[in-house]
Amino acid sequence: MANLLSLNSELRPATTGGEQAVAAVTKLHDFLAKEAEVTDREGRFAGQSVQALADVGVFAAAAPSDLGGFGVERLHDLTVLTAAIARADPSVAVAHYMHTALAWYFARVVRFGADGEPGYLPRREWLEAIGARRMLLCSAVAERGADYWNLATTAKPSYNGWVVNGRKILASISPAATHFYCRLRAERGKGAHLASAMIPADTPGVHVEDDWQGLGLGLRGSGSGTVEFSDCVVPEDALLVRGPWGKRDASMLEGRAVSGMGLNGVYLGLAEAARDEALAALNRPSGRRRTASAAVKTSVAEMETALAAARGTLATALQDFDSYLLTNKPQVTTDDVSRAMMKECQTVSTVVERAATTVVDHAMRVTGGASYTAHHPLARAYRDVRAAVFMPPYSPPEESVDFLAGVTLGTSPD
């Protein structure tokens, strides 16, 4: 009889669209896993895996079904989909999520009828392009040494629109992206505002360096390199002013919390794959005799306990988020709700990061010295899981602690 207890079983899609998207990934699992080994060994972007997922519509998962997508509306299902990809290749899961989180947000805006309001960008048009497999998004936000409210990339007005200059890092999926969704400083007269712009990859002055070099080439397949914008001209209506410049704004925490919560799927899927690899090693003839060892049994129990903590905590948080997100228009929440969402995101991310690290460490102990060889799946997992601590919206870790404690005590800025 199948184990139906939620803590001990895998997170599963809650909707038909989610089931269809996960099924598409499952069919590609063996191909993705083999490609992960090849791209890791060669130290390159996982372009063929990205293309394979795009061909079967996985990158259009969040687009409505009438526009060619799977119509995934729940953050729960988006996270489960990300975990399914991560079981085969965490690098590709990161690349996929950075695109799909944006597409999912655009779909939410359209569902609530906010796409036609003054100041909004043409998100329904973007969803149509995503559903038609004509648009692959890169979130070009991060900059070296800069916070999200104090970016160095600028947009200055000109006679034919805006001129964008700047340099972005950690731009996942950038080698394959058709468009870059960029956060920047919009300057007009003496005023400055935080703004967003959608910049096509074929715009003159866009340069993708594909120079991502993680720890031991960790997550190399994600293509999380540098993108430079040099005198890129974008139309006047391609830029959206989002808020005041150089000021922390609690209203922006909602979007960052939602994005950060779903990203936990990468590390849950990585941990599940590591546990499976360890159990497979124990099921081989050379491994079966080791199952009588108390140390091996302890490691197996620790893996199961850590996975139960990660799955249960993440599932509960996703249910909380979906109950709010499915009934509330984007970016109309109160500051207190935004802070509460970010607190939950940061807390859950910490639990998942610690659990995933624990699982990988014990999986290596169970598997033995073979797992320490450079291209063993667990060696890659050991390296890749270390990125989890830097992934939540508040990073490095001390910022997460400051935020969590500050919100709890009522003493911290956003």
C-alpha cells in the first residue's frame, strides 16, 4: 500500500495543469540526468536540456492553457515542478525557475485584470509569446555589491525612448534568453525611480558573457553569468516605474517572498535525488551487507527525518501562500502582510537549506568514497547544495537573521 502521509511522501501537484507539467518533466528525466553529467564535465550551459524542456512546453507552464501553456496557477505546483526538474539537474531547475517565476507573476497580473491598468507593461502579450515558445525570460536584477533598491544600472531618457547602461550578474538562463527583465534606476530631470524594463536580447548593446563560474563549476548548467547593457535603447512604454529610488519599500517584499519560496523546490528536489542515489547504492550487492550497520541505519534515518522536515514545512508554507495569492491582486497587500510573507519565506528557506545539506552529507556517508569522485552525482550535489544558503531574498545569512529577528521583535527595517 502506498504511503499517503504527507510528511513522508513526495509533494505532488494539486491541479491538472501541474500534473501535466510534471509528467512532461518525468518523461525527460533520464535525458536531463545524462545531460547533467555531460554539461558538468564539460563546464558549459545546459542548452540542450533547456531546449528539450521548452519543446514540450515546460517553460510555458504558467501561461494559460488557451495561450499554449499548462495553466499552472498555484505556487505549490510551480514548486513541485521545479523539484521534479532538480531531481535530474539542479542547474536546469534554477534556469527554469528564474524564467517561470516571472511568467507565473505575469499570469497572475493578467488573471486579476491588472494588465490594462495605467503604467502596466503588456504582460498578456508576453504570455502569448511564452505560450507560443517565442519568449524565454532572464531575470536581470542582481548587481555586484548592490541592494535591489540601490542599483547601478541606469535608464536615461532620449529622443527615441530610454538608454540603458549597466552590468548584471547571476543572470540565470542568459545564454538562451530571448528577453531580459531588468531592474534599474530611471533618471528624468532631477528625479530618480526604481524601474523595470523588458529588453529583447537582440537589442544593440546587449552582451551575454556566459561566464558563470560557481564553486567547482557548481550549477554551471544554469548559465547564471554576466549580462552587460551598453547604450541599449528601449521604447518609452517598455519601462515601468516601480517606486522611490534608494529606499527600502515593504510593498516589494511580497513579490520577492513569492519568488524565494518557490525556489526552495530546487533544493528539495536535489535532496530527494541524493537520498535516492544513496538508497540505490545500498541496494547493490556490495551495499546490502552494509545495511546491518548502525551507522548506516542512522544515516538513513537522518535523511528521512530531514526530508520530512523540509517537505512538511514547505508544503504548509505553500498552502499559506496560495490561499492568499489566489484571492488577492498583486502588490495591493499591506506592509504587515508583506513582512509576514517574507518572514515565512526566509524561515522555510532556512529549514530546506539545512535539511538538503544534511541529506547530501549522509547520502555521501552511506554511498562511500565513490561519491567523492569529481563527477559522481553526489559530488555534484555536495557542491551545488552549498549555493542554497545564498539563494533566499535576504542574503548573506546575517541579513536573513537580522530580518527574521527584526520582524519578530518589531525593530527591523525592511
